[in-house]
Amino acid sequence: MSFVSLLEPDAGVVARRALIVEGLSKIIGPEALVIDEDGRRAFETDALTAYRRVPLVVVLPRTTEEVSRVLRYCHDNGLKVVPRGAGTSLCGGALPGEDTVVVCVSKMNRVLELDYVNRTARVEAGITNLAISGKVAAQNFFYAPDPSSQLACTLAGNLAMNSGGAHCLKYGVTTNNVLGLKMVLIDGTVVEFGGTHLEPAGYDFLSLVIGSEGQFGIVTEATVRILKKAEGARPMMVGFSSPEAAGQCVAGIIGAGIIPVAIEYMDKPAIQVCEAYAHAGYPLDAEALLIIEVEGSPSEIEMLLARITEIAAKFEPKSIEVSSDEDQSAKIWAGRKAAFGAIGRIADYYCMDGTIPLGQLPMVLGRISEICTGYGLKVANIFHAGDGNLHPLILYNANDPDEASKAESAGADILKLCVEAGGCLTGEHGVGIEKRDLMTVQFSPTDLAVQMRIKTVFDPDWLLNPGKVFPLEVSAAARQAA
């Protein structure tokens, strides 16, 4: 497991822990700190649970001003800081170190302003993804990005990783749905980017910050777009005799100029596990399943479903079923949304995240199977097929170090394959520690040097989210040069 090794903690900082706790207590209050070992252990990992480190101290600020005071203190005392939302990161993006201060924004979860005329909501970054839609549902609005963990994940983490979700094919990912941000820099300075309208003047700092994985600052507020709900929506399920046929169908739909709300893919292992959980009527005899959802007026929905059925027929599907009512639609999506948890009922798994061009889908699916078979491991494929964002789940025994090592090696090979196919290392999970040492596969030394120079502008001492994103040897050289 060498490619996700961690930085050694600063023994001097750990020895000063009592003084650091006292200093933080004075500026934010003891009630906002988690200092006991059992309490801190709750923050020792994120959803990449193979790696754990109990942090030095955890801070739970309630306002932007409190975040500012905490970061100023950490800056002045040379303390490393790990930003955290709900800890649902699958790449180790919120993994702390033993010498780090975790700043968790989960208590900053208020809706500050709703503007239905201009279709915006100003919210604190600790609000959960699903709660934003919940706050505006009564007015028939919603917030479009919908990662599978939306019940738990916070906007803060979505912003850090530029998360997407099943419906990003039509509505885009986080960066396409955010208009403005308030962020605290490591020295405590509060800055604002964007505003309440599209395309603000000046440099596009929003696109720089969204997806930067906590390397530049801690986002405390965001102004997001809220959208009017469509008149209606209906999913359909198409089962195929091979993954290649399903991949060709996806390319055929997109190539015909049809943009469904979502196109989700499951292979046979995933179909069987998810059907056992959701009882949604997934075709158990299919080798691959597409869940395709369209929306609009009743006549538009019928027209789109008919066109997609016609396209799918060219690839000899084993079954085609259109949802007949809201209850069936809910079950279809319940199975997909709970897929990762359903797989977890039968095996440990290593969830990958890479993106490829749609035309490469059939080839890549075949190679993923070959890679995992070569390591003696099974794989279940569940992903956003419409935009080529793959989520292979490599099944292994977490209690067997040899299998765990093989799972990571297989995952690395899959990510290299994505880059070779013309794609990239991550679609929505981020780099974190998981893909950190694979960055050289996608980026040249010059690319990485430019990225690290930008990091240094925002965080000269490299105190924010240390050991993430950039290969350790490369980043150490960049820090020395700075």
C-alpha cells in the first residue's frame, strides 16, 4: 500500500498539544472543541476507512468569524489544518494527521437567504446536499447536484471535490451550480468570489476553488442555483446480454443528440445485490443494466422514451421496462442510490472513480474485468454512464493484507487505463491520498509545478490539508523552492 503512505507527524507539535488546546479554547470557547480521545477518534478517518489517524484536536466552529480566528491561530503557530464536512470522502480527502487540527464545518448548516425570483439560495457550507432541496421543495424548486451520499454529505465536501451525481448529465456538477463563495484563507482573511449572478467580471476564482480539495482555504458559505422542478420525470430500465452492448447503447443515445436527465450503469453482480435490497424489478438475467431517466411534459417524456427504446433495440436488449408509476420509479432509484451500501452487505470493496470518453466505454469495461481477474479479485461496476464517470467496486477481504494490497494495485491500474483511454483520474471523488501518487500519470512535471505554485499563493506554508493531492516527493521539492 505504498502509494497512499502518510506524512510522519511533527513530534514537536504533538508534544505541545495541551498548549494548543488552551490557545484554541481562548479564541473559540471550550464547547467548540473535541479534545478527548474517544471524541477525536470519531474524526480519525473518512469513507476511505482503510486509513486512520486520530487528530490533535477537532474544532467545530459556528460562524465564518470563528473559522477566521481558528485559522489565524493555526497560521501564527504553524499548525496544519484539515478541513472537514461530513467525512464521506472516498479518497481520503478528509483524513487527518496526528499533528493536525481538524476544522469541521458541520455545525454551520443554516440557510441564510432564499431568492426565488433570481433562483438562488445562500447557505452555509455545512448544510447537507439533500437539505438544500428540502428547504426549497415547497416552492417546487430543487438543487441539482445529487451524489449518492446526498443524505449525509455536506456542501463543503461537494465544493472541495466538485461532486456530481446521477443527474449531472443534464444539470452539470457542483461547479455548474454555484454562483458565489465565501472562503477563509489560512491567515484568517475572509474573501468572497463570484456573487448572485452568472459570469461575474474578473478572474474565474470559482472554478479554481471548486474542486481544490481544501488546498486553498475553508469555504464557509455558498450561493447556489436552485432550479424549478420539471413537470414530470420517468425512468426506464434496459437489460443487455453484455457490457459492450450497454456501452454502445449509451454512445448511441448521446450520439443521437438526446440528453436524458441520467444514464446509470450496473453490471450483473451489482444488479443482483441491488435487486435483493430494493426489489425494484431489475432484470436478474441481464449482464448489464442501464437506468435511463427523462423529464418534461407528458408528451415530451413519451416521445423521448420512444426514441430511446428505438435506439436500444439496435443493440438487442434482453429486456426493456418503463416505469409505470411513482412508486416503481422510487424503487428503481432507491436501488441505485443504495448500491454502495448494498454491495457492502456482501463484501468489502474499494470504490474507484475515473472518467473516460464515452466512445471508449466498451473497451474500458472489458479491460476493467481483465485487470481485476488478473489480481484474482471480483468487480462490480456501478457508474454514471452518461458522462463517462466510472465507479468500479473492487471486492476484497479487508482483513487480508494481501488482498487489500491487490485491490489497491488493481485500482491504480484501472485509473491508469482511464488516462490512457483519454480520460482522467477522477470525476467527482477527488484525488486526496488515494490518487495522489498517480498524478504524474495524468500531469507533466510542468503541469504539477503550475498547480503547486497556485497552491503556494494561497497557502505559502502548505498548512492546509497536508499530504493530499500532490505526490509527496514533488510537493516537498516545491515547498523547499518556495
